[in-house]
Amino acid sequence: LTALAVWGPWARPPGLAGFYTSPLILEFGAGMVLGLVWPRLSLSRTASIVLGWTALGAFLFMLVAPTVAAGLDRAAIFGVPALVMTAAALALEKVGLSVRLPGLIALGNASYAIYLSHFLVTQAVIMLVLKAGLHGPATACLAGAAALAGVAAVGLAVHYGFEAPIDRRLGRAARANS
């Protein structure tokens, strides 16, 4: 991944190859490394809580960095803080500190469907706003809220209407064949 991320900006391949050779791919790699090492790590409750507070700081950094540190690389503004927040969520969950609200759990279950479909919903909201000729801060806030609600609704629909039933069927088929 590192070689691809170094080669990509130099070669500038078109289309999908450009995405898979951009430095952004290193953020996926960092998540994969975290997934590999996480089961082998052991953190105390205190260390997990400190990491949780660090994640709050990382989130705040993500909010302000695009404005106050615009020259920083995208990975520094979003990738590293996202990795810290993910590690903190895992650490806090490991010591029994996790959110147990059914709605948030449902959104977590649907997170992959949300990831795969969010751009369709956000682009639809943007197109509607542009087509209607709306602009200004109030429109931006309302469009953002509509996009969040739409992304959640579509993600939940795709997950519970498509992903979960297929997963259950595949699980039954695998158990029957084993």
C-alpha cells in the first residue's frame, strides 16, 4: 500500500486506479494494521479512559484543523485522528464502557451499508439544493441535516433489507454444508 501511495501521486493514473494509488489508501492500511494488532494488545482501564479522552481531542482537532491548519495533509487532519478514535472506541468497549442505545447499535450494524451508499444520498441532496437555487447558512444546515437523515435511512434500509437477510442465508448454507 505504501508503494502504491508513493507511486500514485507521481504517476497520476486515471479513474479507479487513481483512487487506489492515492495516499488515502494508507488510511485503510492503518485500519487494517489496527485490526491485526488490536487482539494482541492489553490496555488497563485507566489507559483506555485516557485514550478515550485523547479521542475527544482528536475529534476536536478534525473539526478545527481544516480551517486553522489548512496546509496539513489529509491523513494528518483526518486519518490519524480517525485511527485514534477507532482505537479508543475499541479500548473503551474492551473495559465495558460502550454505548448501548438500540438506535446507535442499529446504525453501527448498518455502517458498511452506510459507507457504501452515503455518496448517493449526499449527492442527491446537493443536486436538489442546487436545482432549487437555494443557498446560505440556513440552507447548508438544513441540507446537512437532510443528508444525515437520508444517509441513515438508506443505510438502515440496505442493511436490514439486503445485507442481513443475505448474511443469514449464507450462514445457514455454510452451517448446512459443514
